Amino acid sequence: MIETYKPNDKERIGVFSSCVEDYFLFKDAIEDVDEIFNISIRLILMRKFYAPKDAVEIKKVLRSFMKLKEDSDCVDGAREMLREFDKYKKLPYISFEYYGQHMKGLGDLVDEVLYSTFLHGDIKRLIRISRGPEDIYNAAMQTGAKDREKYLLEVYNYIKSNIDLEDCQKIC
């Protein structure tokens, strides 16, 4: 998604918090769905929090938070969370070569699956995943969903504990 409207910092936090709250409502609603589809749906829904072109990308949200709270002690915690972002975006636990494609971590495997079948129908990625063992993708997606969700919740709770989200959401 290409961001056309540039939200101010308060709007960005309001939209982010609304999206996170909706995410967790949706997660509860799909609880009984087959495990791999449940994980896939959760990763698809969390994509906006990790995609650089999205208004609610966690990096942008944390920067907006730091601007709004620039004179506060809580900026250090937000700065630390910002440094952690790439760890959860890329999930760089391993680096390897996979069918001629260099993978920087489990996040790349997650993207292979999401972009090949669920999001864009990327043919090159679909061909690569059709050659690989399904267990590797399932493991990467399980780890990715768990870790990204944990980080998302940490960021949301930190912001929620340091700013009036209802006030930010009123403008949305």
C-alpha cells in the first residue's frame, strides 16, 4: 500500500492502535481455523505493521510516538524498541542459500510464502516454494507469527501505557 495521505503523529498512533485492537479481535475470531491457515492469516494481517510503505509500520509509529513524547523519559524505551524492529521484520536467525536465492533469515521464508500465494501471486516465489519442503515454511511461519505478534503487542502496550490512545483515536 502506498501512503498518499500523510498522517500527523497523533493520527498515526490513533490508526495504529485501532489496527492493533482490530488485529487481536480478528485473531480471536479465527482461533478454530486450521493451524497453518490461522498462522498465514495472522501474518497477512500483521504485514501492515512491518511494511515500509504502510502508514502504521511500527518504525513510523515509534518515531511519531517519540516526537509526541520528546520531553518524556519514555522516549528511551521507544528508541530501544525501534532498534529491535529489524529483528522482528527479518527474523534473522539464519542466513542461507535457497534455490539460487539468498535468504537473510526466516522473515525471507515467510515473505516467500505470503507473496507467492496469499498476497501477490509472485510466480518466481511460487516456483521456489513448490520445490522446498513444506515443513521448513511452516516452521518459519509459526516462528514469524509468534515473534512478530509478541513484538507488536509489546510496542502497543508500551505506547498505550504512555499516551492517551482514546484521544489519538478520536481524530480517526
